[in-house]
Amino acid sequence: VDGEAICVTASGSIRITRLMDRADLSTASGDVTVGECAGIVHCATLSGNVRLEKVTAPSVKVKSMSGGVRLGIPPRTRLELDAESLSGKVRLPEPNPRPEPPEREISVKVRLVSGDLRIERV
């Protein structure tokens, strides 16, 4: 998707291969998956997982009542993280033993009621 995307489903998943602009994605019951994510993303699910496979966007916001969140962050990324989970774990990658100057900065805000947040290097 090269332009703005607004996707809303009641019972179904959302899958976008490449997102280059702003997106508002929400589902009541279903997963949200974005392959390459370069645009600002807001995701909300009541019951479903959110997977952003490669994030280079400046800002990501995710809310989920019941579901996990998985974010893939490229090397040389400075991450500003604001995360809360009432009954879940927050898992971050191990610190880089040889840090390099960042090429980008990403602001990530995640709110989970029941689910885990996993951030990994891709």
C-alpha cells in the first residue's frame, strides 16, 4: 500500500505486505500482519495478534485486549518504548555488544490487557 490505509473488520484478519504511508488497522476478532512497515501505524484488536515484521516507521501504536504483539526492528534503530501489559510479558532483544550509531528512531507505544509483547531484531 503506497497511500493511506484504513482497515476495519469485525471477524477477519488484516494482512498487508508493504505499508509506506499512514495506516489505521482494527479488528474485533482477527490478526493484523504487516510485512514491511515504513508508515505511521495504529493497530487495535479486541481478540487477535499483531505482527509487524519489519518496522522502519517513525511511530507505532498498538492496543489489544487479548492477543500478543510481535515487532521486528532492524539494526541501528533507536527505540523509544512505552509498553504496558496487565497479564503478559515484555520481551526485548539482548543489547548489541557493539552498538553502532542509529540510522532511525522509532517511537513504540503498546497497551495490552492479556498478551505478550516481543520485540526482535530482523
